[in-house]
Amino acid sequence: MTANQALFFIFSMLIVVFSFLTVTSRRILRAAIYLLAVLVSTSGLYFMLNYQFIAAVQLTLYAGGIVTLIIFSVLLTSHINHKFEPVGLKKKIFAALAAVSGTLLCIITILDFNFSATTQAAVEVDMRLIGLSLLSLEKDGYILPFEVISILLLAAMIAAIIIAKKNPDSEPKTKH
């Protein structure tokens, strides 16, 4: 086994284990930390594939940005010790069925796809062209979608904090 294969199996194992821990953890802050481990391990796979740009985006945008927002929102809303209720047997069964169905669908799709080698030479990656495309407002530009998504995330974060900080005494009382 080569070093690349060993690293691939280590990163893959970390992703699977921490993904499972993320969705099964009953403490929200631990789930956020487990998600961080999944995203960092995923960027490790991208680095192994020599996709440094995607790995850097994975680290900065997802691991750095999204997880930080999740952790700050948990800390700001004072729900750091919040513990979710145990999941019932009925939900566990449906979740297992959904996971097995999704796994089977992915495996069948991959096995049925006819992968063929290309005869074309590899295209040189031009980082300047990628950067200009990301910052462009033209046809192939991505700056506007990034800005719209950032405003949407900001609005969702503010709404989540307002809902979580809502004082139970401020709710209108109904007379019976």
C-alpha cells in the first residue's frame, strides 16, 4: 500500500466516522465540531488530488466560514448545553431506510455509468482566469451569486438568533 492510498483511506475513514457522529450527536456544539472535522478531511482529499483551489475554498468557505457561523450562533443564543431528545425507533427505521436507499442508488448509478478514457490532453489550469471569472459580473461571472448567497445567509443567521433569543415573557398571553 502506497502512502497516497493510506492517506486516502485515513481521510475516507475520518469523513465516514465524523459524518456519523455529526448526525447522531445529541449536543449541538459537538455536532458542529464533528462537521468541522468532516469538512477539513474533505479538503485533505482535495489536496491529495492536486485540486488546491477547491481545497482552499473548502477550508475557507465551509470549514472556516459556515462552521464558525454555526458555532457563533450556538454561543450567542446560549444553547451551548442544549441536548436534543433521543430519536424514536420509527424515525431511526425511516432514517436507515433512506440511508440504505441513497447508498444503493449511488452505487447502482456509478456501476451503470460507462466511464471512458479520454484521448484529449489535460487542460492547463490558469489561476488568473479562474480568479477573473469568480470576480466578474459578465456571463460566466460568479460574484453576483456569491453576494446573493451571503446576504441570504446573513438574513437566516439574524432570523435564527432573533427566534432563539425570543423572551418567553414577551409572547402575548391568551385568556381562556
